Amino acid sequence: MLTHPAGATTSGRPDDVVSAPPPREPHHRCPFGETAEHSLALRLTGGPAVRAAREAFARAGHGLADPERVTLWSEDLPFASEDPRALRLRERERLRGLGEDRPGVRAVLFGYRDDAADLVVVGRHDVLGRTGLRRLAHTLAGRAPGGPDVLPEPPARAAAVRSRPVAPDTERPVWGLAGAPAGEEDAAPAGPDAVPVAADPVAADPFEVIAAVALVLSRYEQTGTVRLVLPASPVEDDGAGGGVLTVRVDETHTATEFVERVRRAARDLTWPADAALPAVGVLFTGDHPDELYRPFLAPVLPLLLSWRPADGLWAPAGVLPDPGVVDPAQASRFLRCVRHVLGRLREDANPVLGRIETTDPAHTAVLRALGRSGPPLRDSARTLHDAVRAVALAQPDRTAVSAEDGTLTYAELDARATAWAHALRERGAGRGGFVGVCLDRTADLVVALLAVLKTGAAYVPLDPHYPADRLRLTAEDAGLSLVLTTLADFPAGSGVEVIDPARLTAPAPGALPDTSPDDAAYVIYTSGTTGRPKGVVVPHRNVTALLAATRDDMEFGPEDVWTLFHSSAFDFSVWEIWGCLLTGGRLVVVPFMTTRSPADFHRLLVHEGVTVLSQTPSAFGGLLDADAAAGPDRELALRLVVFGGEALDPRMLRPWFRRHPPEACRMVNMYGITETTVHVTARDVTPVDADTGSACVGRALPGWSVSVRDARGRPLPVGAAGEIYVGGAGVARHYLGREELTAERFPTDPVTGERLYRSGDRGRMRPDGSLDHLGRLDDQVKLRGFRIELGEVRSVLLADPAVAEAAVVLDERSDAAYTRLVGYVVLRHGSALDVRRRVAGVLPEHMVPAVLVPLPRLPLTVNGKLDRARLPLPDRAGDGAEPDGGTTATADGTTAHGTGPGSAPSATATTVLAAWRAALADDSVTADEDFFESGGNSLVAVRLLTALRDLGFAGLSPRDLYVHRTATRLSALIDSRAGRS
């Protein structure tokens, strides 16, 4: 039987009934717009109850209902109420919206052949509140008397002119994980109404519920102030009186104190006038045992937690996520944490909030397991030099190292390193000691590192391009008494012997000392917050474990050709050198100037047939351009590119994937830290990632572990952002001579006893155990692969007598070539340019601010802290230049503005200066300003040289620019070469 209200039109289905919408009730406000709808379903059982409902429905259809107010539909079905078809029909109707041009209420009655029926009523919140919807449903079910007063008033205007309002903006939580890959715990992810099964359901008063949600949310978002949406008052049954609750979470308070704070805050709920609504809401539905209430048909918040009455208290009724923002399985995890915390809040012991874990023990165990991809893989448990010796015995005639200064087979490499080791032993190198190695990128560099290891000592790499003060400071901190270098003016202190490798002559052969895989292999120095770099001590075992964890997956072998592209003082070189030599490959040592020229580097890759390439994303950006410009006769042999050293934005790889399909060359993104032995996680980058820009860095390597923890070191739930902790086979031994810092950064897990490293990086765990890297928690930054503590740069600036105050920030651009450090100084006297020149004599090139901006004072917040938002971005790279922009004489007598004293600029000079300014994105740069003091770097230099070549100035090399660092001098070089030709 079908029943329709008088005047309604139908074509045979409920959703074809069209009526004008009713007006908004003047006494009920819904903050989610006119489209917010809710539903109530009643299950009616027994003949009398079903007959009463049919009679009430019939009366409504013949007089009570107004087609402009309510659409009615009834249907008798030929199956029982427990038939799966009955459930599907009820669910469809209770989740189906009204449509934009329909009345404000729809009621449907389904009768079944076993004397049962389902009544579903759907209404707009602004037409009928929760109480009004329930009253109408019970009237239509014949359970309560009702007249026209149960219906809304007729509409004030026609449906045709009604516009569909937009729901208010809401915050998008970083922990939502919409579209995240499923983990093992999510074999049956929860649906929109599902609640995790619990043997002991938790019921509580509404303020305890809100307190539990607030505490969990503060842990998920790592904040002390929490905002929650309460769509309705927790103490009023009519669904009114809601608003946004703001509460401070103090983890030193007891549970009772916190619940009372929530109770007070809930007295003054208001809806914000223009701010976005918080991401999480808590709704108390007022459900009854035979009712199924759906508070919103479509998502109105990223996550809404619904609670129902339970013996005078409240119990979970469901989680209602917006699946486009919060994954349904993630919503269930959140509710699971709330249930656990709620149980702890209600304990008689009245615990302090800080002692309440966010997750229950079973959940915590799952989190710990997620961060591991397997136990350590079996390795030889040998030292690095013993492993290289084994390769040399197996393939003595295979080339081990190729460089500008020569080629070495494995047998020659091992023999020369052994001879040098004996010579170093004669000079005091031995087990437990440290030997400095300060050599350019040559074959001798590789020999020297291996030789130091054979003595039993650890090598301390020193970049010969670093300023003298930096080299001296590192040598003093490491307590070096022996340094291998070709620098004639190495800043050696007293008691330091400086040796040129060419003077190493082997004494009579003798036995080299026995060494252990647990002995230190190297000490690499990283930036420190106080101006003092810190040395990271890494044993042999860590490096061999890294190769054991990656060798099979990445298929390393003797046929591979690797590059040593990076400075030996950068830990990426550890992966390049020992990754190649321990797997029998050929290591191509890339000259320093070639690393500064992507075109030259691309030619080297082609010529040498390189198959395994390790790159920072910044360096690879220049190689992308060179590869695009290469002709068909310059095909790369690459089969694997490993990214590391800094965050990778996969979108930069779009042009690469257009030329090189993933099946031809595998692209792997590896997250790592010096203190955890180069790499921690790995993930293949695909063309899909290049479209989405995923921040995922993959799962932990076998033998490594990762976890995401809060400020107290407690594991955070999946999706919650916190500090990344690393454990397992790669954790370094300690910071050299820094016991307090070691204790702070290398804690022990109180549960597992595992030694960990606090990375200072911000991340979140995904359900499949992969890790998202979300940046830094502190003032540390990464610039072109180098880790920089902004505090160290500031400390060096403040040490200058001319500087009264200083600040340093990373000026990040969409184009990595223009990302740079910017310093701000309040000067006592002198100029910012003079300060920058003095700083450049102390800090390595990558740590020197590209720009120093003089300010009369640093902007501060009301709390007296640096107000970064008010720091002016420099309009030009030369803000720290001399005020008069004066000229500088060059070696050949030219000036900044011409080719000789008093002469006008040549055509070459004019063209070069225009290209110079375009590369630096600064039209005010003058002709005699130093390129690298005006904000230029190696990536911008490549673009400048490419532009000049396109303008017809062929033959310019990066070396030319490094020597002739002003537009005037480079123009003179171009003209002089043209004259000679």
C-alpha cells in the first residue's frame, strides 16, 4: 500500500515527492547551515504497534500532514524485518538527504510480513530540533497524540528562489590521514557509525566525556589549548545551547581538577563569528533503546563523536567522520583513545593527567610493532676495512676507485691503504684514537680513510673548503694529534702533526692491530645550537648493518658504478664510499668543480656509466635541467637514484618521469640523520607521488625502528604528529665530549630498554607503519643537504663586536635554488657587508647568510620574543652591501662600470650584468658586487652560466665564475678570450 499526502506528486518512488521547504524555526539555531539534516529510525514490533503506526500514518496523510511541510511515504514489503533487504532499506532512508528543493521533513514507514515495521523520519536541523524530530516520529508511530503543532509553519518564500548555503569552514587536522594506506590493525575498518568493540563499555557524565576528548585531542595536536565543538548543550535535551568550548590542558592537574575546569568552560559556549570551527565535536544525542538517531546525515565536522544515555550516564554511540578529511579507521582509533582515557579519568585514584597514557597497552604494543619492518639482517659482523679486504681478495683486479688523480683496483687500494696505515701507526695512530683527514675529492681521499681504519683509529673528515677557524675548532674539539692534508696552511694547534699523504712512506711491514665492529669508524661534525659543532661517533657495526639492510633490496653488486659526489664531512659520503666498496662496485670520485656544474656532472655520469647515484634534492634539481638539455647520444645508465640529506618534494620529479620510467630507473627517498647512520627509512617514489607531493618517507629499514612521541617521550597514536624517535642498529654511540647532550638526545625507552635517538624532526606514523616527515620542531634547518642550527649562525653573528643583536631565518622559496639563510643585525658600528665578510671567515659557505639586513631594532612580540612575521624580507640580495655602492678595482685595472678607468660599459658588460641580475632576481645588483655575497649559490650559478651560454658566451665554466665573482670581471674575461681568439 502506498500513501501520499494530498496535493503531492509522485512517479513511484519516495524521492520523487516534491514540496516547498518549510521556514526555519525562529527559536532553534543550527550553526551548520540549512543543509544540515538529521534522522530518527524507530523499530516497531508486534501487531498492535504496527497497526497503531499505520493508522497514525494514514491520519497524517489525510489531514495532519501538509505537503509544504512534510513528505510521507509508506510501503508494505514481502519479506521479514530481519531480511538483509530490510536493513539496507532502513539504512538507505536514514542516510538519504532531503534534497535542496524538498520540504524540511520526510517520513517513511516500511511494513514487513512478520508484524514489524521501520519508521524513518528525516528533517532539517533548522526546521525541527532533536526534540521536535522525536516528537513528530512518535506521533507518526501512534505512540503520542499529535496535531498540526508538531509540524513546522508553511514556508515564507518559494523553493525556486532558495539558495543552498555553504557550511562553515572547519580546521583540517594533520592527523586525519584521509586516504591513508591500511595497516594490519585495520583489517575491518570502522564505518561511519561503528564503535570499536570493548568488553567493558565506559559510561561517564558529559563533562568527563568532554574532558577525555579534550585530553586526547591535546595529545594528537601537541597543544596545551584545545577547542571543541559542542553542537548542543551537554545538559539540555532539546538540542540547543551549543557552541565552541576552549579549555586549557595542564598535565600537572589531577583528573578531578581537569573535569571541573571543563565543567566551568562549558557554561559559556558561543559560536565564533568568523573563525573556522574546530575539527572535533562532541554530541550527546539523547537516544532511547528502540531509537536509532543520526545527528547529521552529511559530515559537518572532520570528526564528530556521538554519545547516548546509559543508565543515567553517557556511553559511545558512534564516530561520524568526514571521510575526505578523517579516515574512518582513524576516527575509530581516536575514539579508542578517548575510551581508554575516559576510563583512567574515572579511576578512584584521581591520577595526574601527565600519568595517563593516550593509548591502552594493546594499542601501544601495536604502535611499537608498526615502527619496525623486521629484525636486523645478518651481516658479517666485520669492520669496514676487513669487509673491503674480503672484496679485494675475491676480485683483486676489478677497479675500485676512479678519479682525476688515477685509478685503483681493489688489490691496489687495499695494498696502498695498508702501507699508509703502517706509516700512520708509526706516527701514533691507533685503536681508540682519531685521525683528521682534510683532502680534496681524489683517490687519495678514499685511500686515506681506509688507511685510518686499518690503524684501529676513527677518521674525522674535514672539508678543505671550510674556513680556517672552522677547521681549527673541529680539530681542537676532536683532540686530533694527526691530520692528513695537502693544505699548506692547515690551522694546526700545538701538538698536532700535519702530514701530506705524499710523505707517507711505509716502514718495515708489521701486524696491524685487531679491531672490533664496535670500535668507532668515524666522527662527523654537525652544526650545534651554541656555535660549537658537535661530533657524532659512529662504530663500524652501524655501517655494515646499513648495507646488510639495503643490499638485497637495492640489488647492489660488482657491476654497479657509484659516485662520490658529496663532501667527506657530510655523512651522505659514508653511504657512497662504503656502500660501493663493501658491495664490490666501482667508485667514481667527482671533482669539486664538477659537482658545481650539472652539465659537466651529467657528462661524467654518461661517460662513466654510473648506475647508482646518491643526491640531495637540491643538487638533483640542477641535474634535471642538464638531463633535459642532453641529446640522445648522452643516455644515462642509471638504474637507481637515492635521495637523502633533506626533504624531497616528489613534484620536482615530474619531468624526470616523463623521460625515465620507474621500471628503467628506480627512485628511492631515504630519510636519515647523522646520529642514526645516514639512513633510517626508504620508500620508492612513483609518478603518482610526483602528482600528489606525498611527504611519506617510507618504513624503517630492517634492524631500525621509528616511533612518533610526545614531549614526554610517550608513543603517540597513528596519525598524531610529534617528535620522531629512531632506534635499532643505526643509533650512534654518543656525541664526542658532550655527556649532557648525549644523555638528552639518546634516551633509553623505559618499556623496551632500547636505546633511542630523539631526532628533533616532526613526523606522524601511518597505519601501514610508514612515516611522514613534517619538518623540524626546533630552529634546525636543512639547506642543500646540510643540517644547520640557526642558533649557531646567530651565535657567530653576536660574537662580532659590531653586532648588538641578531636573528637568522631560512627564507624558503618555491624554487629551491633561491632558498637561503637571511640574517638580521642591529649594528653598533660598521656595515652589514663587513660583518658578513668576517662571518664568512668562521662559518662554512653553506652556513653564511646570503643576506645580512641591518635593522634599527629587532621586532618583538608582546612576550618579548622575536616576531618572525614582522621581519622584513630583503628586496634584494645585496641589502648588506656598502651604502654608496662604490666601485672596486680588479686585477686587470678594470672598474665596476667599464673595461678601464673612465670607460663606458662594453656591450659584453651590459649583457652579462642583465643576465647576472636576472639570475639573482634582483635588478639593483651593481656590476662589481660579488655574486656569492649577493645571494648567489651553486644552483643559481648554474642558471647564470646556462643563460650566458644561451646568449652566445660559450666556454664559461663554474671555475670561471668562482674566480671572477663580479659581472665586471667576468665580462673582462669574456672579452679577453674573444680578443685572443
